[in-house]
Amino acid sequence: MYTADQLCEKIISIYPDIGICGIDVSVDYNTTEKSWMVHLKKGSHTLDHFLEAMDAESCMEGKKCIALGLEIAQMRKNIEGEQF
């Protein structure tokens, strides 16, 4: 098993341009949903994403977090669209 801090650091290592753990990215385990909740914040944009245990394991093994990656891509698109 791994901690929220370890998962956060791993997400940052895979997606280094999304922010800093504890500031732009935070991770908590949601006991109700039995999955990890990833909170992303960039400027005025925020995103909360449930990261299923299988996806979290994939992240911890150094693979891409596919579902989270799609959410991050959408968030980037929203941010870039605002900058014009």
C-alpha cells in the first residue's frame, strides 16, 4: 500500500507540468467511493477526479494514469482557451 503523498508525488513525476503537491495537486482516499480523489487547481480552474484503485496502481508502477491524463488534458484545453 502507498500513502496519499506517495501517489501525489508519482502523479507529479508523470505529469510534471500540472503543479506542486499540496498546492496545485492534492490526493485523498475517499472511503465512501473506495477510490482516490485527486484535486487539481490551476489559476481559477479546479478539477476533482476519482482515481480508481487499478488506475492508482498503474500510476504507482510508473505507467500513465489514463483516466486522470484525459482529465488533465481537458483542463489544459480549458486553461489555454481562456488565455486568448
